[in-house]
Amino acid sequence: MGWMADKDQECPNCGSSNTVKITYGLVTFDDELMEDLEANRVVLGGCMIFEGYSPERHCNDCGEDFGHVQ
């Protein structure tokens, strides 16, 4: 399946470009996903999405979640 890091947005807290999209919904915990989780290429946000409230991105450097799912 392949999880894309999509590191094109800077963190508003620390300015790092080491950010990833937060993935929501039901996922299958296979070997590929486990590797991507361990390498910080994907962050899981759970099954519930609240438009305008749930964060869209995560900074791997400072740990800040930012943006909002639209």
C-alpha cells in the first residue's frame, strides 16, 4: 500500500519540515505499516474524525499536531 510521508508543510511550532499527514480510519496492521510507524513515516489518528477540529499533520521533531481536517 505504501504510506506517503508528504513532508511539504512546515510545523508552525518549530518550523521543521519533518512533518507527516495524520491517517484516520481503520487500518490493517501489516509488516509495512509497522515499519512505517517505527520510521515515523505515518501517524495514526484513530477512527473518529471531527471536521475543523481533528489535526491534519504531525511534526516528527517537536511532536506538535497541527492543521485541521476539512
